[in-house]
Amino acid sequence: MKTIIFSDSHLTKTFDEKKFQFLKKLILSADRIIINGDFWEGFTMTLDEFLKTDWKALLQLLGTKETIYVVGNHDEQAKNMQRYFPHIKIVNDRYVFHEGGKRYIVQHGHQYNLTFQRYVPVNLEANPTSFAWLVYTYMYLESFFIRTIFKWPLQMTYRIFNAELKRAIKKEAKRNDIFIFGHTHSPELDIKHQFANSGIVRHGVGQYLELTEKGLVSKEIWYEPRNKLFSLSKKGF
Ligand SMILES: [Mn+2]
């Protein structure tokens, strides 16, 4: 039994064939898929618009597997998708399951009011697409970092927010619990602190968690060649 957990693919109206093929292969390779939020970018399009994009084929593909979709802060409208996709289990807050003597708690992570959230002037109750410019600006900036030698410093800096999440779960975590988050765009596997983060599927890099009988593993695959001018090597950091 193979479970794949990924998050923060932030799919936009711009269809990306390589990203599509990567996600398709990833979905087909698993028995169970858990999308841990921010699957599509709800600040740049409505749910109706998203369902008209070619990305929709992924949702149909997910219907052939056991799929759990935990809603994030960028794809809040996904909670209204249930009636279109009865075969996908849509979860608003957290998804809990037991495997191999452990209890896994899967949650996007925006519920914890992390430091950066307090500085981003985004009101989710207002018209979300009015913040498209902010989301696109950040997307281009992050893309530059991720595709160059700045990937490592950026994702390591974001671990500050993983540390905040670790502190937040400390009181709640029981002995055999593992908390799995997304949201911070920083992949991490820290079993000692009962913590994992699935990272991103964006800017050419596919980061995800794989759970099998052997346990939880953090993975990273480049589905697009990196910027040769700025990267140190084709693989890894
Ligand atoms: Mn998020």
C-alpha cells in the first residue's frame, strides 16, 4: 500500500504540460493520494473557472484512486467541489488516519496563524481574486529562488515556520502521532518531533511524502530542467 501526500501545487489558469505529466504519474503510482491543500490557486480564479481548465483531468484521474483532499487557504472554494466529485473525500480541517501503529494527522497549516500570515494583507472573506496581483508577484519571485542556487536558502528560511508548527502541535501530540503539514513551502521530515511537511509541486520541482510499510519518506523530483545559469547542479540543491 503506497500513500502519496503532496501540497501547494497552486495550479493556475496557465496549463503546464510537464507539471501535469508529473502529477499524473505521481497519482498513478499510488494506491492512496492525499492532497494537503493549495492544490489550485483560488486567488487567481474561481472554482468554476478552475473546473474549466485542462487540470480537471487530474481530478477525474483521482477518482480512480482512494483520494482525500484537505482544503488549504488558497483553495478554500474546493469545499464546494464535493457534489461534482463524489469519489473524492473533501476534508475542511484535518484528515486523520492510522497506519503501521501510528496516527497521522494531515492538515494544511494555515489554521495556526504563523508569523508571515500576520503580515500578508489578505482577507479571505473579501473577493479573493482581487489579490491575484499579489499572488502572481510572489509566484514569480519564488520561482526565481527555487530555480536557482537560492532554493536551499529560501526553503531553509521557511523552516522557521515549520518550527512554529512544531511548537503548536507539541501540547496536542500523543506518543504515536505524526503531524503532516503543507503551507510553509518547506519540505521536512522530522520524526523525532513527530513532524513532516510535504513541500511544493511548483517551479519545476515536485516534493512529496511517500508512506509505505517502510514508513514515511520525503522525496524530491525535478520535472523540468533547472535554470543552468544559476543552479549549481542539475540534481538536488
Ligand atoms: Mn497555504
